[in-house]
Amino acid sequence: MLRLVVAVLLGCTLAICAGAGAAPKASSPLVVSATGNDHNPCTFAAPCLTFDHAYHVASPGQVVQVAGGTYPVEKMTGDPSKAGASANVVFESIPGQLAVVGGIRGSGISHVTFLGGSHHDLTPATAGITLKPNPTAMDTGGDFDVYDCSTAVEVANMDMRQFGINGSDHITVAGGTVGGYDNTPGDSFVGGPYGGRTAAGCTAEVPSNILITHVLFHDVLRTLRPKAHPDCVQFYGTAGTVVDGNVFVRCGTSDLLARPATNIWRQNTIDNLVIQNNFFTPAVAGGKVLGLGTSTDSCGKIVVAYNTSPAGLSAFACGHYAGLQIVGNVQGGLNKYTCAQALKKATLYAYNVVLGSGGSAVQCGQSSFVSSDPGFLNQAAANFRIGHGSPLTDRGDPTFHPATDIDGRPRPLRAAPDAGAYEWDVPSLKLGTAIGGARMGMSRATVEAFYGAPRRVSSVAVHGKPAGQKLTAALYDLHGGILRVFYSAAGTVVGLSTTSSYYSGNSGLGVGAPVASFATIAHAPWQKCRAARATSAAGKVVYVGLAGGHPAGKTISSLAFLPPHVAPCK
């Protein structure tokens, strides 16, 4: 199976790479204060003044705590002792305190993490480091910029006005908010060295290994400058970037603009750009949600997958692509001309869902379809998640999809995911405890609130005492198989079973998995009357059916977790 992978870029995810290396953190944190002095030793009793001084004093893996207060723009310079470090210097606030910083600018810095306290919405942070104390205010706040071949830098959960990744690599922007400006020059960007390289020994041409994930981009406007072209984020060159799980709201002329910019630096290109799991709203000024190149551009490999965009996506305008894959998206109306142009250029255009009805939208590409009612939970309130019965369920590509959705929920290992940014069901399995959204001890009302009414309900005999006791079995047709939920007389879940390959444990255990990969199951006794191997977990009997219904079956065909007194073999 081909699965889109983002963590491979930096070897880490939203857990943040800081401290992930082998080097332990120093036992005592350094301290920065707005009233400190850089002649001090950076202790609680004698804090230093600037981020730059603390960064140079710190050892790899050491924490720098920033005292609450207001700071000017912090300008930081490279430190050769950090090159090749196995752990990052980590800047965070003193617990419970809020440090408001006018901006952070790093020239040639490496192996450093900045931790904010953003709530991932437009509510001001109450602790942590922030570059924008009031995210709802326009034209306020500071910027986060790295340039001159900075590398291995992370900024997490930070509210800011803009960011700039200029001629640098291995940079992560994770969480927080970006935006809130009108008539401000420039936009958040990723690009090659603007004006050329300036740092000694810097050899970067085009940024690579860039991860932008779970950021709320918002309010990038041009009401004060109507002829401006503000975008929430621009790319004028990258050799490897993933834009994953972000939300774009009230962007100016485009949510995301990407194209080569050969006038800025030689060998500039747009290549290995992955745009996945994002939610896009219409551009305020009526431009393209995605502006990917122009007819004069030659672009590399671009993947646009599993995004939800009620306003549509892009005309995919590069004159040439080394590879363009457009898969699993949910987008607004698509006309015949735009579809035809996309199909000419895409190496893969499949499993996309077009929103519309009648003649307002057309089906485009293989395994794609038009939906007039996608089953969004509350579109009027901008809740574009999907629920039970949505036609987007199981409509993605079973062999080409991200490992998780926009909310970080897993997508299935061996089955088709849902189209768009949001996965509905829970494709997990915990032996003896849970299958999907149903788990032991859950009430029937809770299960039905998630899965709806079952297709059929039957009774199951219970052996032993008291005589005549029965369980209720509710059957659902889900994900190309069956999910059964067994309820006690009190209406709580006491057993589960499935024949769907959608559900899988972290180890890969599930329907369709090879039996040989799981020694406990492969050596469990075969119970002929149940046509399954039997073992136990979490106080339940686990029945594992095998392909063909006999002990020599090489793959798992069913899984059931049942109380010991339910239909035992005699």
C-alpha cells in the first residue's frame, strides 16, 4: 500500500522533535527576562536579557524558560556548536506565565524549538510564548522568520502575524495561528534565498524538508489596499514541503499560492509539494483557493490529496508537471473545461468528490462522483465533518491516502478511507476491548448515536445460569463487512465482532492481516464448532476466523470478542 507520509520529513510529528534525540536535557533551565542582563549567568536569580544570548549559552537539549512580560523583536544568530546536535535547545515560558514577543528572527540558527501557548483558535493565549497577544486584532503582532540556511528549527503552538522560511531547511511550523493583517506588505512564505545567500558557508538553494501542520491561517485582507495580492501562504520555491491538516479562513486572493520564482534565485523549483488533509474556505477577493503555477511554469511533483474545499480547488495551471496527483478531495463545483484541463496534466486524478447538483457540477476522473448532499454535520456553522450515512464514507483510494486525517485520527490500514479531510469512523481495534466507535461497557444509546439504527437485531442465547438469559445482537453493514454489537439485558456492550478490514489495531491485527504475523493467534487452539481459533484478552474470549474457514487459512477473516458464557463449544 502506498500511504502519504509526513513525519518522514523531520522524523517527528506534533509531539515536536525537541529532546527527541539521544542527548538528555540539562537538569537546570536557563532563564530569560525582559528586565535581565546578558552579563548575567541566565539563572532564575540572575536572568539574561535576550534569546540570542541564552541560545549561545545553552547546551543541546537544554530548556530556556522565558519569564512573563513584553519583549522586542528577538534577533538570533547561528552557533557552530549546535550544528549536528542530537537534541534541540527549547524556548518555553515559565509555567503559567505569558511572554509577548515582538517577533523572532533567526539567521543561520539550528537545532532550536520555540513553544507557544496557542489555543489553536482566535482566543488569546494565557501562557507560553506568543507573537500576537490578541489574535482577533488586525495589523498587530509579530513575525517568525528564519533565513541564511537555518536548519532543524521548530515553532509550535505560536500565534503570529506571518512567518518566513527563506533559504532554510528542516523547518516545522506546527499548531497555533497565522494571520490577522490588512495592507501589510508581504505574506507568510517559503522560498529560496531572497536576494541571494549571505551567510558564510550557506549552500541552500531551495527550501526542503518543510512541514506546516495544524495551523489556523486567518484574516489576510486587502481592504486598505484593493490592488494588493495577499495570500495566506506563498511558495516561491521548495524541494520538499508538506502542508498537512491546516485550516484556511478569510484569506485574500488565494489560500495557498505556489510557483517557481526563477527571478529570485537560480535552480528555483516547486517539487515534492504535498498538500493534504486541509480545510479551505473561499478566498475573500474571489481568487483561487490553490494557485498552483502559471502556464509558463515547469513544476515538479505535486500531490493534492484529501482536502475539503467547498469553494473548489485550483485550475492546476503549471505548463508542465513532472507528476501531479489529485486524489480523495472534496471540492466545490467543477465545470467541464476545468476538469478537462486537470485530466490532461494529472498522472493520477481519482476518488475526488465534487459538490453540486444538476448541471452545476461534473464528475471528473476515475472513481469520482458528484454529491448534492455530502452529509456534513453542520455546514451552516462551518462544521464540515461527516457523520453516519455520508456518501463520502469509504470513497477514498484504498491504496493512496495519509495515515491520519485533519484531526489526527487514523485512517484505515487495509481499506478505503473517507474522501476529504475528515474521517468519520474510528478504524481501530483493541483486542477484547473495542472495535471502531464501539467499546465494552458503552451504552446502546451511545453506540446508536454514532452508528445509527442497526440493520437487524436478534437474540443470542447465553449458556449456564441463570437459565433463559439472552443477549441482544445488533448488526451493521459497514465498510464492506459486518459489525455486530452485543448488548447485555441492561443495554451495555458486552461483545463485538467484525468481518471488515477497515478496523485494525496498532500492530496491524485485523481482518485481512496475515495470521503468521501474530504468534498468539497462530498457535491458539482451533475450535471446529466456531470455525475459529480461540484465545482470550481483557476478560473476553477472542475468536479469530481464518480464510476458508479452516485452520490452514493464512489470513484473518473475522474477529469476535465475546463473554465466556456466550455460545461456547461443547
